[in-house]
Amino acid sequence: MKKIIVFATLALFMGSCQESLEDRCAREAKEYTAKNCPAKMDTNIIMDSLTFEKSTHTLHYYYRLTGIADKEGALDSIDAKKLLKDMLKNTTSMKTYKDNGYNFAYTYRSEKDPKKILFETLLTKEDY
């Protein structure tokens, strides 16, 4: 009987240690932001943060455009949405999230006027 109680307690403990995919995603986004942000991604692009929105299963990347890219329409000329789609399709590190139908949002703000959104898009499972 004592062995059964010990085994049951151990099984409960082991089950409670399992982290859900949502919790893992939220934790990893928070850790990534704390460790790596702000991060210069390109000459005129700085990544400010990465968040996870549990209610919509969305990984949300926040960027800041600087210099010559900090103007209306700067990303339109390079078809930013298509580039982001292609990048996401080819990113193997996001496979688990893609397999589970998570969304990926990208917001690019102006460095001169941080309230101003210069480009924003949402990619869903239909996009990748």
C-alpha cells in the first residue's frame, strides 16, 4: 500500500512538471526578449521585443525602423509580407509552433515617432 501511495505521488509530481506548449512559448518569448533585445537585425532594423499572446496563439515580433527606413512605405517597396512569409516557411526552429497552427505577427514602428506603425502584418497557418 505504501508503494502505491509513493508511486501515485510521484506520478502526480511528474505530471505537474510538464509545461504546456503555450506556457513554453510564453516563457521562451519572455526569456528571448530579456536576453537579446533590443537587437540590431539589419542596418535600419532593431528588434525591440517578442511576446506571446495566449488567447490568439500569436508570437508577436516588435521592431523599430531607423535611418532611411524610418518612413511611410519603406517596407512596401520590398514586399515585406512576402519576405516574412518566405522566412517563416524556411525557419525550422518554429516547426513546433507551425505544426500547432500558431500565428506570427510583425509590427514595425518608427524610431522618430514610436506611436507610429509603419508596417504590420499577421501570418496564419494558411500563409506558411
